[in-house]
Amino acid sequence: MENLQRMQLFVELQEIEQRGITLWLEGLKSNSVRITDAVFVNEEDMYMRDYIYDEGVLKELRFDKIHEF
């Protein structure tokens, strides 16, 4: 099940990249491979997606680790 979810995330992010949308991980420019690895290798960490739009067009997709307070 985890392998299927991992592949689905990778394919989703790869398609986003191919559309020219920039991917970010923890404030650094990234790519579909690094983000997929971060999400699935560090299973105890949770990441929040932040969609950045400019005039109604998706320009960036950011993944930031959720830190508990």
C-alpha cells in the first residue's frame, strides 16, 4: 500500500513539475524525487502543502514540515 501511495505522489508531483510549477521543500527549491523521499522516508514527520497562486494561476507548490507547539 505504501509503495502505491509513494508512486501516486511521485507521479502527481512530476506532472506538476512538467507544467512549469516550481516545487519547494522546507523553503528550498526542490523536485518530485526529493519531496517524495522526504514524505515517505521520514514517516514520523508530517508535511503541509501550500499552493501559491499568481492571478489565479498555480505558480508554486510548497511542502513545509508541521512543527507541533
